[in-house]
Amino acid sequence: MSFGRKVFQFLKEASIAHAKWDYEVSMSIIKSRKKLMILGLMLLPIILFSFANANDMIGGKTAFGPAFYSDTIFFGSIFVGLIAGLITGCIGAGGGFIITPALMALGVKGILAVGTDLFHIFAKAIMGTTVHKKLGNVSVPLAIAFLCGSGVGTFIGGGINIALYNKDPLLSELFISALYALLLGFLGFYALADFLKSSKGNAGGGDAHGGPTESTSMSVKVQNVKIPPMINFDEDLVPGGRNISGWIVAAGGCFVGILASIMGVGGGFITFPMFVYVFGVSSMTTVGTDILQIIFTAGLAAIAQYAIYGFVFYTLAMGMLVGSLLGIQVGALTTKVVKGIHIRGFYAISILAGFINRLATLPKKMVELEMVNLPLAFVNGFEFVGNIIFWIIVSVFGIWVIGKFIVNIGKLRAEG
């Protein structure tokens, strides 16, 4: 397997793992009247005050925050959450990758989109996670080492974003957009190639995203690095258990924290494959640690690195949360009446839509920063086309999924 294919498989499994977590916590909220009541209370400030009069409280031109609040952006955030939820629920991967790019496409500054997405993930994790049911197999030493590293990483990643923004807001926009273009481009083109290959060999359907295929040879090498302190884990699953250097686990946590804090993805999308493929930790032990990591990393990054500086849009976070809860439920039900091969194709297309959107913004940012000399009309047009392509693709996807759901609602109801 080529290096590129290995990286794609790693990212793909990461995306799937995060989508699974997102689905579980969303269903936990939807099925609980108590949690829905808490959500209603969280929405109360938005409902009680008119948008115009609540600007000072929820983020506006007179509030301490680098964005102008408008009703359009709020309703747009519900739409963004809905689409991300449909992608997560229907495809089983990828929805979390388009939230920050979609918010930026709506006109939200990059650093604010990152902080708001992190806060949205943190709010969902706190509300939806049934921690006591999942922590039975957690290795406490593993969790402590990883969380120490991720805590440091959130300060590094958040510090990078804030430093770039303070130097020049356009530099921050360029940095975040370039990172997303790189990630989504790599993942999207490999996913497209994977879809085309699958459609030739199996036109009838199949699983939307398959299962893990990565070997654990890397984990064997990692566990052979004996740098104390060594951490023992999986004693109940393997005679004598396994062990790994605490420094390696902390370094992995630091990497996750940096990535989460810079891109606003919570870190959950990378933790699961890192533990399983790189560290060699069992899936049972990984699940509980992943839950702790998402709550800790997203919360620390959202509050300590973004909220205290005014880089969290509470209103937009709540809009995304409401939209995603609805989208995930509809998307998950729709998978019962659509072919797997179609889902796989939409996965590739939706990721590439995000890639096109962020790529299209780069020339304009570079011109404004005086890095290149291109006609302003050209870069403005290029950015406009990228936005149009993005919103057309995600809207068509949303209409297709919701249409399939409505047409087959009788069949879905009969299935229970």
C-alpha cells in the first residue's frame, strides 16, 4: 500500500470514528426529554431577546468580537448544521470537515468559525455523552498522558491562530483556508478515486465506507520504543498487557490538540485511528479515552483559547447544534433506502466541495496580503465561483437526502 493510500485510509477511518461519536451523542440528546429541555434553555437567550436587541450579548458590532451578527448568519448556521448532520448521518463520515469551511463561506471570520465549531462540539459532547457507560475499559494512565499532551497542544494551536490574527486577520484567514484546502483536497481526491474504483467493481452498492484495513505493524514498532515512564494497558485483553512510552502518548495528544485547536474539529476525528493503528490500543479501551479527549480538548480549546478572546459565536454554535441534531437523524434513517455506492460517491463530492470552496479563497487572500499580483476582478470572481459551487453541491445533497427520506417515510415507519 502506498504512503498516500495509507494516509487516506487513516484519515477516512478517523472521519468515520468521529461521525460515529457524533451520531451517538446526537441520538442521546434526541432521545432524552431532559437533554432536549436543557437545549431549550440554552436557546432561551436567543428566543427571549430579539436579534437586534441581543447583539451586545450574543455577538454583534458593539460586542467584543471580530464579526458582525445578522439574522441571515444565524439561520445560515442552522443550515450548515443540518447539512453537516445529513452528511454525518447518511454517509457516516465527513460532516465535521465542512462546518468551519461552510461558516467561512457564509462570511464568518476563520478564527471565529474555528472557535464556534469547537464550542459547538464541546456543547454537544457535554449534553450527549453518557460517560459512565463507556469508561469501564479506560486506561487511566493512558488517558492522563494523552490529555496532558492535548492540553498543551490546544494552547499551541490556539496561540498560533491568535498570533496570526493579531498580526493580520487576512493572514489568519489564509492559514486556516490553506490547511482545509490541503486536508480536504487530499481526502477528497482519494475518496473520489476509491468511489470510481468501487463503482466499476461493484455497481450494486456495498458498505458506505468499509472497515479498518490498516495493519498494526506500526504499533509494534512504537511499543518497542522503551522510553520511561512506560504505561501498561489492555491487561484484561492480552496476557500481561501491552505497554507504551508515556512520552509517545503525550506527543500524540499534543498533535491532536494542535490540530483540533487550529482547525476547530475537536480532535475526535484523529484520536481513534491514532490509538488503534499507531499506539496499538484495543478499540474497547480507545472508545472511553476518545470520549474524555473530545470533552477535554474541545472544551479547553473553545473556552481557554477562543471564548475568552471573543472568538466564539454562541448563537451560531446553538444554530449548528439544532441543525445537526435534525440532520443526523434524517441522514441515518435515509441510509436504509439508498445504495451504499451512492453514499460513497456523495462522500467524495461533499469533501471536494469543501476543498474547492477553500481553494477558491486563497488567491484573493494572497492578493490582499500583497503576496501575488493578480487582477482584483479575477480573484473576486474566482472566490465567487468557488462559493457558488460549494453551496450548489451541498444544497443538492441536502435536497436529495431529504427527498429520499420523505418519499420513503412510509417504508421507514413500517420498519420501525
